[in-house]
Amino acid sequence: MFTKSWHSVGPSLDECIKCNICTSYCPVSAVTDLFPGPKYVGPQAQRFRENGQPQTPDHSVDYCSGCRVCNEVCPTGVKIAELNARARAQIMAEEGIPLRNRLLGRNETLGKIGSIAPGLANFGLHNSFSRVMAEKVMGIAREAPLPHWSTEGTFGDWVKKTQAVRLKSAKKVVYYHGCATMYYEPFIGKAAVAVFEHNGYEVLVPPQNCCGLPLLSNGEFDAATDYHQNNVNKLLVYAQAGLDIVGTSTSCTLTLKEEAPELLDFDTEQAKAITMATWDIFEWLRERHDHGELKTDFREINMVLPYHAPCQYRAHRVGKPAMDILTLIPGIDLRESQARCCGIAGTYGYKKEKYQIAMDVGAELFNFVADQGEAVEMTACDSETCRWQLEHGTDLPSRHPIEILAAAYGLYDLDKRDLINS
């Protein structure tokens, strides 16, 4: 059972100066009184959670979405989101985890099951009767933007089918696809492989599993520990060989780099090797460009493209490399969102009691997209759940920036979401 270990966030706790900047920026406390703000449920409440202290009735911490905006703006570097995540996990360990949260935390398992008969799974999940019953019985919001399983096979199926014809090169990169690409959006993986290969890299897709972020978000630290250890075991040989591990899900790459090692106290040389080897894809592409190694034979793409850098992406603290690369493409009128959060926060907005909070938080982003005018045909965002939320809140298609880049190389059809001549 998970037990409290605060040593990685404890020192930052004492740096809180009670300035309330985090609360003033918090997108959740701005729209609901159910969450009193990061300072109150984070560093202030944490002093009463230390070993030997009486526990406070702090269930409001479950309304923290984990967006990490508080971490971004804290002037003294307090790891508020991590404090809240650990507090939530401790409550869950003491009181038990609801079945709904256990299901939402096991995206990989759900992906595998649904992929056996994706058409049937999509019908079962997305018809109105099922959604109403899921809300009444499980507490999963009937209107939440749940994903659809790919009906054309998983990304793994495509990798096996195309293995013989894909590029072989002395330059190699390891691709971490994540659950969403594997089971719901294999076209993201296809676009990424196409971009890697266009730049002369052979793509290795080793066995891997869920990064564990849904489990961390739902307070299941013990199960998340197993997931992360499995990934360390599977990916370590590549990291030790000096290969880059590059992912298209910015949430997954942040979890491999930072969230899992910090929250789960993975202080081993093996875990550190994975952290140092992991890159978000546009962080990696920008590095190639900075060294003059990125091909820029882009076709002109004339479009107004609202772009939202999701919370997990900003948490990498590497700037906004997707914007740096997309602005190289001729014709694109890239318009950056300043919205704090789309609201969905992984599985947060799927929960009945938090759905409207998620939509209210996301209104800032939805309004930004609407303000760009009728010329906008799609949006761009690096996180899968954020894209699904964007589509839900704007009624416009949303694309991963890697799809835009693959299209600029002439390799990918943005409308069909598939490789050209595939």
C-alpha cells in the first residue's frame, strides 16, 4: 500500500511565502468554490499531513486537476502539484479507490480490450443509452469527450505490417507512442514515423506499456510504480546505448522524464538514464534544427492555425518547440493561445462531478479559438486529451503538430489523417 514519502517535495514546502500567486492563476479555483486554491490544499495543508500530525479534512484536494499552472507561476519553486498528487494518493490509500477511477486509470487495459472488436466497442461506449447508464452507475459524464478505438487496427499492427519496407539507417531513434496512439490514434504514430524517416532516422518501436499517468492522477501510486518499472526495464537497453527515446504524447514524455520518477521516488541510475534519454518530439526536432540537421523542404500550407500548448507540455520547461518548428512552414498563420488550461486534465473532465468544471475552465480556450474568425478550419495541440476537449468545445477538428509537419513535408493528408500513398 502507498505510504507517504514527502522527501522530494518537502524542501520546497518551506519555500512557500503565502503570496497567493498560485491561487490567482489557478484555472480551477477561478470557476468553482469546491477547490479553494493550490496554496490552501497544497503547502498550507501539507504542514498538517506530515507524519505524526493530525489529518485535516482536505478532500477538496481531489478537485485539483493537476494542470501544474501553480508550479509554473510560483516565484519560489514550490512543487504544489506534486504535493497535491501525493495528498490525493494518501487519501485513496486510506479510503479506497472508486471503481470508476480504477477503470479510468487503466487506459492500456481498456485500449487492449476495445481493440479486439473496435466497432462493437465504439458502439457500446458511445451510444446515448450507454453514456447515460455509465453516468448513473459509474459517474462518467455522459457528454465527456471519450476517445474512439481505431477500426483500422492498432499502431502496433501497422508497425508489424510495414516493418520490412520501413527505412533502415545508421541513425536510429526510439519511438514511445503511448496508449492513445496505440489504440485510438494510430495516424499520429504514422505521421511521426514519416517525419523521422524523412529526416534519415530508422525508427525503433520496442515493447512498452502505459506511462502510468492516469494511475498517478487517480491516486494509484502502487500500480503506477509497476508500470514505470516495466518501462524502465523495457527501455533501459536503448538509453544505455545512447539512443534518444522520443514521444508524441507530451503527457507521456513528461511522466517518463519527471512525474513518475519524482512522485514514485525512483532514484535509481536506471530510472535516471530513462529521464535523460527521453524527449518530447518537437523538443527533439528543434534540437535537430538547431544543429542544422532538420530538413526544411516544406510545402506551403495556407491556413490560420490556432495553437494551444497544453499544461503538461509547458511543464517540460523547454519553451514551445512546436511553435518554433511550425513557424518554419510557409503559409501558416500560427496563432498562440494564452489560455491557462483546456480543462480536461487527462481523466479529470470525464468525471460527472468535474465535467462542468472542465468545460468552464476550457471556455477561455474555446473563446480564443472562436475569436480567430471563420477562416479557422482546425486547431493544433500536442496532447491527445486536450485535442479531444478542443474538438468537444469548439466543434472543429484538432491535429497534433506532428501531423501538420508531416503534411508540410508532403507525406500526410490532414483531412484523411493518413499517409499519402500508404
